Amino acid sequence: MPFDTIWTNARLATMAPGQPGLGIIEHGCVASKDGRIVFAGATADMPSGADAMERIDCDGRWITPGMVDCHTHLIFGGNRANEFAMRLDGASYEEISRAGGGIASSMLATRAATEEQLVTSGLKRLDHLIAEGVTTLEIKSGYGLDQATEIRCLSAARQLGRERAVSVVTSFLGAHAMPPEAKGDKDAYIARVCDEMLPAIAKLKLADAVDAFCEGIAFSPAQTARVFAAAKSFGLPVKLHADQLSNLHGARLAAEHGALSADHLEHTDEDGVIALTKAGTVAVVLPGAFYALRETQAPPIALFRKHGTHLALATDCNPGTSPLTSLLLAMNMGATLFHLTVDECLLGVTREAARALGRLGEVGTLEAGKSCDLAIWDIEQPAELVYRIGFNPLHARVWHGQSQTTLSR
Amino acid sequence: MPFDTIWTNARLATMAPGQPGLGIIEHGCVASKDGRIVFAGATADMPSGADAMERIDCDGRWITPGMVDCHTHLIFGGNRANEFAMRLDGASYEEISRAGGGIASSMLATRAATEEQLVTSGLKRLDHLIAEGVTTLEIKSGYGLDQATEIRCLSAARQLGRERAVSVVTSFLGAHAMPPEAKGDKDAYIARVCDEMLPAIAKLKLADAVDAFCEGIAFSPAQTARVFAAAKSFGLPVKLHADQLSNLHGARLAAEHGALSADHLEHTDEDGVIALTKAGTVAVVLPGAFYALRETQAPPIALFRKHGTHLALATDCNPGTSPLTSLLLAMNMGATLFHLTVDECLLGVTREAARALGRLGEVGTLEAGKSCDLAIWDIEQPAELVYRIGFNPLHARVWHGQSQTTLSR
């Protein structure tokens, strides 16, 4: 049985577990059949007599798994450039709030947008991620904060996956912030999230997971636990925005509920790190928000290393605290601001990001049986992907075995 | 006499001096003839009966002057990804130095490269800048540190200007670092820079300006002054890497020599700021290096504002301390890390950057008589160019009146 395609003469960073570092193979090739990887390894180990409809000579270039951005808020209306400018001009948060800024402004713009408008504006951001080799990304709702708009946002996210050669994993984040019509009654709003929005969204199969924001300015651990219990009743996995601005023991809470990931984690303590590790919950760090908010307390990277916590990183693309559409830059910020190593960064946007989405069986490494999602790079060594700032050395992108020759830009 | 091209239905940020802020015109157009701007202003003010060979409807998009990157070390051999990775793995500077890292490694790779190789590797970086609307950039030598290689680097820089539709302004930076063969004798090396290299380079007309690095780890104020005097004898303007790591009063020295610009300036004091302002020397801040080096002392932005110093910003693209090839990102870093306003950022990569290169008569604003270099953006307001991180909304680029329809990527 011939293969469909063989990418030959390549250097591989397979990211396979059980291998040291990035699982590097200096003289390697990848073969696909029906959109799946059927071989990824040393050319010398290729089955003899292997043939393919198509052979692509990579000329010594590097192949990594397609990149995975495991935390984005890609779908929203408007942008917050105006408030960014006001803040630099010296406006206080109160003045910005009075001028209609903050999350309320994104919520209003999102509610006012049609699904088509949300898809159109989302595509511009998605195309930047795709141009850097992203083949799988997570997209959260959370700027609608009412049932109709949350559904429209998740539906727009699904639509992005049909418009482009990319896999979209959705998360329902109704418990992101308080809508003004809830008039500050957080318990009543959480009841609506659990008893009205979530059942409707689950019925439409629009969410692959359920997320929440556990923080003083958002929802309490008890309210978060309620959302998680509701998610479980629909068989949906959970994840959490945890310990970003203060330590509410969100990491522990996420771990107790077997969350796929706990994200941000700037204020997580060792107890929380141990709990994450034991639960197999992935710690997702988001240096873009840390940078944009000029934060000073970094997540406890040394504790993650000490305990062997799974560690991923992502863009956190959102209109307020991280208007970032470059996963390469997220890696550079992870290294520069959090002192992550090159290997931690690269594993964090491939294997570990796939694990954070519950998709490690499908994507995230170059291993036989997985979806043939590849990024092919014009580089001499993988460290270049982290070291450079504002540079994109992507040569080609492959999704489900198909080369995406025209990079959308 | 008809125009060659009219860009109609546009919003303009002319950056013209004497206008408030960015010189915004909501309903504007730009007309070109023989590669020059012959009109840029309100559509209502267009000469009646104006006609053109070609009319381009901008559909309400924004036009700014083509972007100017006034400080780059774009030409060098190799890269320093390996040493970046070693540092993150915990290697000390001494270990990296023993492994052949640091500026010595770039110097060796640059000396080993042919001019063609330097052009090829430089083009990749240049194409990233061009893709973001850069139409003029400065390129320094300074990784050769011997006469033949410095000449080869400057010649490669000139070649980049022939290979792409972009204006290249070169600076001879022989006084960048000490080559190993000089065995630590800085005065002897500076004598070679002044008495051998500079005359040869001036004769070949390869340098538009002369730069130096005044710092404890580089050259003293007295050695710098010697380089400046030599430059003057060849009629070449000067500029300076000043006060980056310590205050050697480099800003004052630059001002005293009527330098075009003084660059970095993290440690400049108020005396230095006053001297720069009086001399009309542009303060060029370089947030990419500040970010990559994890510096904590920002340049004295408040003093620049207090005294009305001309303020520009640039990528500082170089292999060691700022492997940055995005001028949009340099603006975001200027705002995020130095708290520059949106207007300061945008003027700093157009009008003020042109002034820093001594090219304000030619480029940097949308004014009749200047080269018709335009950047046309898919945005709703100029602040978006600063607010977004890792996003490129360039719609089209015009250089010398010619639309560059195919963006090189």
C-alpha cells in the first residue's frame, strides 16, 4: 500500500514522549496516508520499498508538529485600541470605564455583531496564527455573557474551522465576567450560566469544554465549582483561569475537578502546583497578558520543574489584556519574561498544548497514527523559533496531510 | 498636467510638523507625479480638474508615510540562537564566552560570509520589515571590525536597496567593539578606524553617516570624539550609541558634535537631555534591546517630554541584544515598556525617524515635494498599529510612487 505523501530529507523535532528533549531526528522523514501520519522517524528506518504518490524534498529543513494554541479568546467584536491609547495618555481606569471602556466595551461590540461579522474579524486574527504554523487552536466564548451571544460566538468559532484548514476546539466561558443586566448578583448569573446557557450550548454541541474565571474581580471558588459540576453533568471537561491576580487556590480547585488545564497561575503556591501535578492538569502560562499588563510576579516555573508539572503556553489572544496573534512571540516572551527554556517553549506549543486540550491522542507530536499536521521551518536549529522576535520562518504548513501552499496573509 | 496616481477615499495621518498630533485628515487623498507627492490633504482641497493616469480607491483605509526604521544592524553572518538557548539553560556569560558566544561569534560568522551570503540572509530580515510598510531603513556595519569585512557589509547593505523597493541609509560602525587581533589596544584600533577604514569607506561612498558605541565595554568618550572628528573631515554626519548601560555623558558628547541622533539613552541625565534638545539631535529609543536584555531602567521619557526633545524609535535589529524584525512590535514595546503615547510611537517611526537619518526633507511625512512613500493600512484608527501585538494590518505599500502589490514574505 503506497503512502499518499512522503516528506523526505528533513530534520524532525518529533516532541514524542519518552524521548529526551524535543525528540530530534537529524535525518528523518514523515509519511502520510489518508490524512494521518503512518511513519515519522529516521530515514534509515523507513519500511523498505516504501513508495508514495507524492515525494516532497524538505532540503534539510526542520519539521515540527503543527503548532497548537491552547488558550485564545479569538472571537469578539470591536477592539480596545482606543482605551489602550487613553491609558498611555494618562487616563485612569475610572476615566476609561466612564468612557465605556474595559470588558463592557468588548461585550457591547460583540453583542452588536452578527455571526458573519464575528467570523470576518476572527479570520484576520486566525490567519496570523495560521501563517505561523498553527494547525489546532482553542477558541473561547465569554464576550457575549448572554445566551444568544455566547451561542453566536461559539458558532462563529466552529465556522472558522470550516473556513480554514485548521482544527478548532471550543470552550464555553460564560463565567468570564458579569454582564451589566445581572446587576452584580453573581450567584444569580452563575445559575443562569449553569441552568440555561450550558444546557442550550451542550444540546447544540457547540462547546468541547467549559472554562471559568476564578478571581476576586470575577467569580468565587464556590461559584466556579458550581459551573464545573454543571459541566460534568453534560460530560464536558473543564479548565480554569486560575490565580492570575491573586491566590484563590484556583489551581487546587482545577485539579480537584480533574481539569484539563489551569491557566495563568502567576500567584499559584506549591500546594497548588503539587495538586496540578498529581491530577495531570496542564499548567498553561500566558506571557502575553503578563507583558501587556506590566505584571511583575511570574508564574512559579521553578516549582513546575521541581514537581514535573505538564507545562504549556499560549497567546491568550484577547482584545483587552493580550491582543497577541503570534504564538512564536508567545514563546519568545515565555523565554524572556518567564525564563522558560527553548525546549519548554517548543513542547509547550505542541505536545503539552495538545494535552491541555485533551487532544494528545490526535495531535501535538510526530507519531504514527496521529493527524498529519506539520509545520516545516526554514531554520538551522529549533532554538531560532524562540530566539527571534517578530520573524516568521515558516516554509510550509500541512493540515490533515494536505500542504497549505498559499499562506493567508 | 495630470498626476500619475491619486489615492482617494482615504484617511490620512500626515505627520506634518505644525499640525496637532498625527496631522489627521478624515477625508483625504494623496497624489503623485514622477515618484513624488504633489498633493496630500483634504479631498475638498484638491486642485479642481485634477486628473491622473490611475485612481486607487482606498475604501476609507488609513494612509501614513512609509515607515522608517532608523537604527538597524541588519547585516551580519550567522545568528545567536544557540547562545540564547544556552543562557536559558542556565549557562553563565563566561561559559557562553568560552563556547565562542557573544559578539565575537557574530564577527567570525560575518567575516566568513561572502557578500552574496550577507545579502541573502539580510533580505530575509528586510522582507519582514518591508511587509510591515517600511520604505526607508538605516543599516549599520560593525560586525566585521576589519576593513575588508566592514566594506563588504556596507556594500551588502547598499545591495539590499537595489534588490528591494526600499531606501537604505548606511552607517559605518567600525567603533562597535574590539576585534580580537587588536589585543585590547583600543587607541590603536580607533586609529585604524579613523586613519584606514574610514578613508577607504568614504572614498567608496559606502557610508552615509558614522556611528560609534560609547560605553565602558566599548569605547571611551575621548575615543568616540576622535571618530567623530575623522567623520567630520570627510563631511559625514555622526550618531552615537550612548548611555545604554551607564552614563558616560554620551548624549552630551553627541550633541556637542551636532550628531543626527543619540541612541538607547537609558542612563542619560537631564543635562544630556537638554544638550540633545538644544542641538536638535534626535533621541532614538530602542525598546527591543531593553526587552531582550531584561533591563529595568527605561530612558528618561518624561525629561524628553519636558524639554521637547525630538524622539524616535527603532527595531535595533541585531543578532545579540535585539533579534527583532518588526517595527510595529517596536512601537508596542515602546508603549508597553516605556509608556510612550500612541502619537509618540507613530511620529517616532515616521517623521522623527526620518529626522534621525537626516532625511526629513525627503521622507517621513505626507507633504508635497517628498518622495511618495506610503503605507496603507486596514485599520479603523491609528492606535491599532501600536495596540496590537504580532499582527500586521498592512494593506499596501508604495515606494517612490509605485505600489508594491506583492508583499514579500
